[in-house]
Amino acid sequence: MPEKKIYSLSNLTQSIQNVINSYCNKVVWIKVEIVKLNYYSKSGHCYPTLVEKKNGRVIAELRGNIWAEQFKMINLKFRTVLKEELKDDMTVVIKGSVTYHPIHGIALNIIDIDPEYTLGELAREKAETIAKLKAENLFFQNKQTVLPALPKTIAVISVESSKGYQDFLNVIKNNTRGFKFHQLLFPSILQGERSVGMIAQQLEKIKTHAHVFDAVAIIRGGGGEIGLSSFDNYFLAERIATFPIPVLTGIGHATNETVSELVSFESFITPTKIAEFLLQKFQDFAEPLSSGEVKIRNETAWMFKEQKNNLKETARLFNSFTNRALDNSRANLNSMAFKIDSLAQQTIAAQKEQIQQAKRSVLLHAMKPLKEEKNDLSFMEGMVRMLSPDNILQRGFSITRQNGKIITSAEELQPEVLLETRFYAGTVSSRIEKINEKSEKNE
């Protein structure tokens, strides 16, 4: 019996390496999906997991190698062309060759990746998302929601430490007109694949309290355009398009809008622009009120001035009429005295009495219109003061609003919506604990 020839494992792996490196080391372009990049920051190398899928099932898988120098070059190309870094879950076309290592096994040594192909894939996915939303009649749905005239309660989705969020708060809180807003942060990352799920999750939380908020602001500040492809994702865009209240987007870029921005109620180039938009809504509401206030003051001043002038004219006419009456009476008396000097003292006394009666009659008739004008003026002045909002509030009354609307009946109240009550001195925000719609009058 012949003796068995035994090879060492290293002999076998060396033979495999020789065969593969001799016959399979041709450099080719291959379409693959990077499931996980496996980047090691310490060495700078990447060992991506590469797969091919068919109908959602993996039909081929291979490990790849991207050495540090090649990775720097490839990542720079992606940032320049695609505005994205190489990352997980990307479909790419790579340039490489098959290698075999006795310890690490078979791998695809990647020397280049074409970002133009991936750019085309992203554009195709974006176009498909838009077409699907339009086919489902969802594309313009959020644009048809109603933004209140005073959108003062805002749900914000952002990273608390981001510069964009801080810029938004600075503009809102330090506005020169002193407009007051209520904003609540729902923290979330806003780039990368994980951002899709986190933003959608926060939208669901806000949705359960949609009646409390006037709008949602999705704010992403800084970071350039890297990571924006998640905003073209159909799942996220559909959540924004179907949201029951207006969604405002300010994700900080200046090129083509993402699908999420296109379907939102309104998109802005920066978070600061969202804040300025909200302030302008308050300004548009406040200007007519200020004009009305000035008009009331001017009309009131004019009315008082007109009544004062009328009173002065009445007094002047009264004095003139009285003086003429007295002058005429004196002239008549002198004439009568000169002509009938011989008349008895009794006749003179009778004439004097008639003169006094005439004087009293003249005074009575002259004073009557003056008194009526004065009474009318006092009545109007009293009515203006009584109807003044500050006077009403000073007597202990208050004005309660909800969503900017003055509440006159308990039936108009909406549970869990903030109430704003204005007193003569100060304003109070409160929440409803109980509503008793039956008034004491009915009881």
C-alpha cells in the first residue's frame, strides 16, 4: 500500500493563493451594495460587506478591502460629486480584483468607486419617490393644511446642540417687537440612514398632540449637504406629506430641494429663515391692530376738540345776545324816560319788572342749548371712558383667548389647549381642568 502524501494547511492555502492570484486577479468594474462599510478610524482602512440582492434576498456576498489611501481618495470624490460620504446601504459600482490571503481568505480589493453611478441611483430613487407620492395624491397634502394667523406654539425636531437650532431660538426669543412663542424640542439626528426612523418616530409623538401645536419645524443646521439623501426617502417624505398640521423645513442647503422639503407646507434655506417667517406672521397681524389703535386715539381727540369748540362758540353767542338785549333795553328806557318824564313811579316800576322778566327769559332760552350740549359732551366722554378696554380690565374683568380667539362661552373651549388670560396688569397662561358649560343664570 503506497504511503499517503500529507500536505500542510499552509501548502494548501499557498496553492489556492497562487491559483487565484494568477488567474483571478483581473481588475474589473462590479455593481454591489455596501451593507456595512466597517471603517476603522485608527488605521483608516475599510472592510466593507458587499452583497447582491434579488427580490430582497442575498444571492452573493463577499468581503472587500479599501486601504486607507484609496479610501481617502474615494471619499473625497464622493463628497465632491455626490455631496455625500461613502457609507452603509449604498449601491455603488466599484473597481477592483479578487485576492486571496491564507489567513483572511478571499476578498475584493477595491481601488476605486464611481460616484457618478451612485448619483444617478439617488436621482432615480428621488424621482421614483416623487412619482409615487403624486400617484397616491399625497404630494400636496401638507400644503393644504392651515397655518394659524398667529403660529405661536411650535414643535421643533432638531439636535439640541446644533448651531441651526440655536440660531432659530436666538431669532425667536430676541425679536425686537417682544412677540412671545412657545416651542418644544423633539430631539433627533438629522442625517444618515438612522435619521429617517428617528424623525418619523418624533413626528408620531407630535401627531398624538397635534391639537396643541400650530406647526412643526424640522431644523438641521450646519454640516453642508452631506447626509441629505435620507430626506429623499419615501417613508419619511410620506410621513411629512400626510402630517395633519403644517410642517416647516429648514435643513440648511442651497441646491436642489429634497423630497421632504418639496412636500412640506413650506421650506426655507436656513433655520433662521423659519424664525423670520414666524415673526413676519405676527408682524402682519400686529400692524392693523396698531393702526386701529392710532385711529381710535386720533378720532377721540378730534371729537373732544370739536365739542370744545362748539361749547366756546355757544358761550360767545350767548354773551353777544345778552349784551345786545341789554343795550336795546337801556336805549328804550332812556328814550321812554326822556319822553314820559311825567309818568308815575308805579308805571316805571312796572316797566322795570317787564324788563327783568324779559332778561330772565333771554337767559333761560340761552342757557338751555348750552346745557344740552354740555350734557351730551359729558355723556359721550363717560361712554368713551367706560368702554375703554383698560377701564373694563381695571374693574376686575379679564379677556380670555384660546388659539388667538376671544372666548365668550364655555362651549367654545377646547380641552388641553393653552388659555391666555389678560388682566389689567399682566397676562396668565393656563390649562383647563374642568369645563362647566351651564351658567349661573340658567341655574
